[in-house]
Amino acid sequence: MRKLLLVAFIALFATPVLADYTFVIPQKPGGGTSVWAQIVAAELEKKLGERIVLKHIPGARDIPGFNKFHNELQHDDKTVMVSHGGNGVSFLQEKVDYNYADYDSVGLMNLNIIVGHKTKYVKGEKVKFAAGSGMVPEGIAMTLLLCGGGKTTAEYVQCFKDNVTWVHGMSGGQRRLAYKRGELNGTRENPAAFKKHVQPSIDTGDSEVWFHHGILNPATGTHSDDPNYPGFQMEILFKETYGSEPSGSLYDAYKLVKSFRDGLQKALWVRKGNPNLAKLRQALIDMANDPKSIAAIQKKVGQYEWIIGEEGNKHRDTLMTFITEDALKTLIDFNKKALGLSSVYKPELVE
């Protein structure tokens, strides 16, 4: 009997234990990407047949988490990077270790950012808005909407300073609380976080949608109106206000940075050659084709398209073609002079 128990005991601990999948989140719990990842992971692990654990690695402008994945964590075959729009913006304008070309896309959700403001806000009043990771497109879009077209970058920088108070140093929680208290009169969120944090104040009449950036069509490089918030796309509002389409160097910089931010806003990556890539992609396909899973996700996020597998790699490659020297230089110039960012021009992106 003792021998049988000993054999059973040894067998128990000799049996390989499946490790959980780890999804790396480059921010604190409760952030927009964290909320999205929780929603998706809950449905994806049903198809994957294995547990998904979220590993939060916060840091300045959400860069350290992605850098750590690139330098260390990607070598674990069961580790997946959950990148977001702020990472895409940083890739364009900061020195970072990570490079999207080094990874394979499991899949991504082609998303949007929605901007709200207090209903008490009136045209001409200074916009009070919190700066943060990935918020460059909001700063440029507000400048275009408030200042109109036909200006030089220097004139846009001055107009921004005259019309917007760009508040640095707030965490996501502080920003949301300040908006709720009325200390800020503008805010922005990804679709899942907007439903959670802003929609309740819209329902009570305290807030309303100001604008959004539209949905990227990677085949054409254009953005279309968001069916979840129709009529509020920045370009639509600009034309309604000024009677013409937005154009010029700052608008070109805006198209570049918003395409990277929203086109890569919620994306899953693994290292090239990861043996679990096919399994992960298939689980995501199964999830995307399951009406119950999609209904659960859309209830909290909205109706947005999944781009899965090799199509995700093509999506990334298309975004790289959007980078031009003029648009990138204008972006860096506006960032430094208007938003107070230590942006750097990266000539290797246009070579």
C-alpha cells in the first residue's frame, strides 16, 4: 500500500502542469487597456481552454511594460503583449525598445477614442483637459476644431495655448475624478472605458459627446464615421463648422498619429516563431465567431471590427506606409511647442 501511495505521489508531481497564459498590460489595473483586456480575456479563455492571467507593468507613458516584454518576457511562449494606442504614439515620437515589426499579430480590435465635455461648456470657454499617454491626437483635434484651417504650425501652437489648458501629471483615476467634479471640462476614453466612466454622466445630462476620431480603413488610409457615435467624427464637425474639409501640415500630422494610436489601440502580440501563435489565433477566431462572446464584448465595448492573424500583420505594415518626413516633423514640432512633450524625430521611420 505504501508503495502504491508513493508511486501515486510521484506521478502526481511528475505530471506536467499547464502554465497559464500571461497577458502583459502596460499600465495599472483599472486603466482603459486593463478594462478592455479583462473583458476580452474572460471570453477568450473559454475558447483557449486555458486560464489567462493579466500582468500589469505600469510606468511613464506606459512604455516600460512594452519595453520589458520586448527585452525579456516575449521569450516565454505563453506570454502575450497587450499594446494600446499610447504605445503606438510613443513608437512614433519617443526612443523605445519595442518595434512592432519584430512580432506577430494574434489579432487586434480596430477601435476609436471618444471625447466628451461638460454640457455647461460653451464655445469660447477655455478647454481644461488632462494630458496623458496617447492623448496627442486629442490635443491636435481640439486645436483644429477650435482654431479652424489655413494656419501655420506656429499659429496653431499659439491658438492651442490660448484655448486649451493642458494639465500634466494626472493619473487615470485622478483625471476621471477631476472631470466628475468639474475641475476638468473635457475628457476622453476608449469605447469600453467611455461606456463605464462617461456614459453615466451623459445619461444624467451632465456630459455630452464632443467628437471622436473615426474608424481606420487600412486599405484606403481614410477614417469613417463610428456607427456607435454617428455624426461626431472630427472631420465631420470641422466641415460643419468651417464649411471645408480639414487640410494642411497639422492635419497630416493628425492623420498620422491618430492612425497609429487607434489602428493599434488594442492589439495582441507574440514573438515571431512563438509555437502557440496558431492556437491563439484560432481561439480568437472562435471567440469572434461566437455570438454569445461577441454580444458580451459589444455590450461593454461597442461594435468594432476584429482583425485577426495575418490580417493584423498587414494592418501594421499598412500603418508604416503612412509615415512621411513632413507629417512626422510637424508632429514632433507641435508636440514640443504646444503639448510640452520631449518628442524626438526618428529618421529611421522614414528611411
